Amino acid sequence: MDLDKLRAWWWHRQGLDGAFTGAAPAEVLARTGWARSVGGVNPYLTLFSRAGAGREAVDADVAAVEIHELPAARGCTYVVPAADYALALQVGRHATEADVRTLAKLGVERAELTKLADAVLEVLGADRALDPLALREELGEAVRHLGEDGRRRGQSTTLPAVLGMLQAAGEIRRVPVDGRLDRQRYAYRRWSAPSTGLDDAAARVELARRYFDWTGAATLAHFRWFSGFGAAVARQAMAALDLVDLGGGLFRPADSSYDSFERAPAPRISLLAGIDGLLLLRRDLGTLLDAPDMIRPLPGGRTGERLGTLADLPDHAIVDRGRLIGLWQFDPGEGEVVWWTFGPAGDAVHEAVARTEEYLRTQVGDARSFSLDSPKSRAPRLAALRAAAR
């Protein structure tokens, strides 16, 4: 198997070759995959790297509910296009049962949660948006505090689990208080989400169909990681598709143009978030690294920690036609991208760094990996990358 071609194919199917320049955010997400959202920069960088979309345009589409952050596969939050709202909710809705089971161990019966859910909907009414603090104040004693035992189990009160249940059911949605996707301050409002009209088995097939279109080629293990399905369920969903075996456990859609695809001859550089779909949809970092880079020490890492041993990156990614060639972080105090490439950096890398740096400095302000990321917590990684670059 030609690994350079396969990486470039993944990169092409992810829309990182410029095919979606100027496209609407909803189209990009529908064609290349849902963008993982954890209160960091990934949704913005996903749309900037593929379509050149500015932050204000993305925020406008969020406000218009053309795209929205929803609990989806594995119950994890993704920014999803309107056409996929129903599917995202359906394939992820069972994840909330884990919280229900935890609460049961704390003596909270489902009937109590159902009663609180009804109270939440009543308080929100037809067109109110309330943050969790305001909800707790209005709900009063309907919200039960679960003490130290609950705190240890991640359930201080009964409200968060109920809000999760209502979101998964499509009865409420959470709205960014300041309209931003890289913050985690939300209000909740009532909603009547659309339905797929499919049973769960058919919905799983639809998820598999989208997944293999987004990735271009993946294994059963990759699909299981993304979907959270068990092996038998994932195999059943994949069996309903017309997939072609590429060898090594990889399958691609039969109607794709992989055989005639040619890798771009010149470098095409993208600065991506560390949880960009190119990396996270398959979560198989080793396939994006050349063999010498697999054994390259991680800057600032523990003794013996090498790039090829990582499941996830501690930094954001620099990619050339699907190959991981470097790491980067943003220093908002200096207003600069701090970066390191595994080998000499050509003009294409410098141009991509400058382009992304300008975008972050003028439109976003920072490049947090997740909600708790901050310039202070990032300082060791910034120092490690600066030292490696020297």
C-alpha cells in the first residue's frame, strides 16, 4: 500500500486540499465530518482550514442554527450541520444512561429525574434561555444536592444529568452565552429537534455511511472508536455499505475515486487543531507519521516518550498532504504561533504559519485546545516547542 497516497487521500477527503474554499460552514461539516468541540479552537480552525471561513461568519451560522453543538457519537459534543441534527442526537442518545446509572448508585431514582426534567421544561417555557445558575435558582428544591459522595462521582446535583438527558432527547439545546464556540458558558432553551424517521439500526448504518465518506478509508477499529459501538454492532452497520477492502483492515467507499487519485506534487501545509477530524476521526496517529518520525522524541516529553507512542497530540498539528510534519501552539501574549517541524521548513510552512497566526490574532484571540487550556497552563508546551525550534 502506498502510504503517501493514502495519507493524501485522507487529507483530500477531509477537504484540506482547497476543494471547499468559500463553502458554507454547514456544507463543510456535512461533507468532511462533524467538528469535535470541547470549548477550544477546533471548530473554528476546522472551518478556516477547509473553507477560509472567518469567525464572525461561523458565529452567525451558529446564531441562525445552521450549525450547532450537540451531543453526538459516544455522547461527545460535536459541531454538526442542520441536516445531521437528528442523526447526531439519535446515535448518541444512549450515552446519558451512564449518568443515570451513577445517580442510581447515589439513591436517585429515574422517576425523580423525569420529574426534574418536566420542571426544567416548564421553567424554560416557550422562549426563555437560562444558564445553569439561573435554572437552579428557579427550580429550587426540585434540584437535589448529592453531597461529597456525589461530587466524587462527578454528580454534585441532579441538574447536570437531567440537562444532558433533555439535550440528548432534543428537547432543549444549549446556546453559547456570548455566541462563541471556543468558550463554555451556556444558556439552555427549549427545542423540538427533528427526527430521522429511522430505527436505531438504520441510523447506525447512516452514521457508518457518513463516516467512511468523511474519512475516505478506515478500519473497523477506527469506526468503533468514533461511534462507540460494540464490535458486532459496528460490523453490522458496515456490512450494509458497499465498502471495498484496501488491505490491512482498511475499507473505503466503493463509489470513491481512490484508484485514480493522485497525490499533489507540491507541499500543501495546514495548521490544524490537535483534535481536527484528520487526526481524531480515526485516532491513529502512527499512520500520519513517517517511520523516522515515529521514534522522534516529543519535545518536553517524559524520558523515552516518542511521537509514535502517543494516542493524542499535546499540541496542535502541522500537516503536509496528510502527513504530520510538526507541532504548534499559540502564544496570545506575543500574538504569535510557536512552531516546530521535524525537518527544515520551506516557504509553504512559513506562509501557512503566517496565515494562521493572522487569523488567530485578529479574529479568535487564542487557540485553546479545550476549555481549561490557558496561556499559563500552556507555558511548558510553548517553552518546549521554542527550545525544539532552536
